Amino acid sequence: MNDNIFINTHPIVQDRLTKLRNKATRPKTFRACLNEIALFLAIDATAYLPTYTKIIETPLQETKGQLLVETNPLIVPILRAGLALSDSLHSVIPNADVGHIGLYRDHDTHMPVEYLNKLPSDLNRPIFVVDPMLATGNSMIKTLDILMEAGAKESDITVITLLCAPEGIKQMRKKYNHIRIFTAAVDDLLNNDAYIAPGLGDAGDRYFGTE
Ligand code: URA
């Protein structure tokens, strides 16, 4: 099941994650910790961006270096909580565009319904879909479906998420088997209220202070 899942076990990431999990952590610290983890995950997830060799001159001598190919990637936060990851990612790939997908959960079916779709027309580029919690997997699958229908290629897509439930990964893998997932942890389970356990509660509410 864990093919193509990259868990960042760095002590700083795990320290900040433990602070996020702690229910006593207030929004100011919660935001700082999540932003720091997001930066580590952003660095991991961008490791696959293509580079080219360029000869430059240091003050001492000529040398060869690597520069990023100007691919103009796309960041796709799933609103609202996805915004918590997108700024840190944008800081390492500042030339990225941002396409927003807004989803809400239908009261009766519990399935995600699209309320906002602001994607650029060109999806032929690296795409980073960001959402802190891969819980049921339904929102992620819906977003991936929207991207694929709009012309994106599965091989261009990378998912960045703070926490995953095994159930969400399994669900996503039924349809999207090869997409790389970068995360800080795979938790024990999804509870009956569709919360990740042990988890950290509602990521959006705790990040934005709307508990
Ligand atoms: N969304 C959250 O914010 N938390 C969960 O545990 C699951 C989904």
C-alpha cells in the first residue's frame, strides 16, 4: 500500500507534528508549526523538478551548476485547508501559478461537491495538489478527477498532505495508483466521523482559528 508514499521522518517535522497534534496548541503556534512542516514537504516534493546544467563563473573560476528548468509549475490547494500548505510551497517555487479548487461536503451523500474551480487552461506542467488531511480520500479523488477532466496528466501530479488515513490512501489508490504522496505521517485509522485518528482535529479550523 505504501508504494509512492514518502513520509518525512525528520526530527524537526516530527517535533512540529507532535505540537500540532496536542489539543492545547493555540492557532498562532499551530500555524507556525504547520508552515514549517509544509516547507520540509515542499522541499521533498519538488525534488523531482527537472534541472539543466549551466556553466557559470564564481569569483574564483568557471564551474558547472544546476538550474531549474523554467517549467512554471501549478499549485492546487483544495479549499479551505489546502491554503495552509500552499504558501510554503510557493516560497520554494515562486514562479508557480495557483489554481484553486473549492469543495464542500453534501449533507446527505457526504460526497464532495465543487463550488469553485479556478484552474489555468494550461495543465501540461508539474502540478502539486495540496490538502493537509487525506482522510476519506473523497476530496482528493474529486480534485484529481477535475484535473484529469481538464486535461492534466497523472504523471505530472504530486500530492502533498500533512497526515494520511490508511483508508484514504486505499481509496485514492483504487483510481490513482501512481501519484506520489508526500506526507509527515500515516495515522492509525479514520473514525466514524471521518476524522483521522489520532490525528490533530480539524486542520482548517485550528489553522485559521475558527474552532
Ligand atoms: N479533515 C480534518 O481537518 N481533520 C480530519 O481528521 C479529517 C479531515
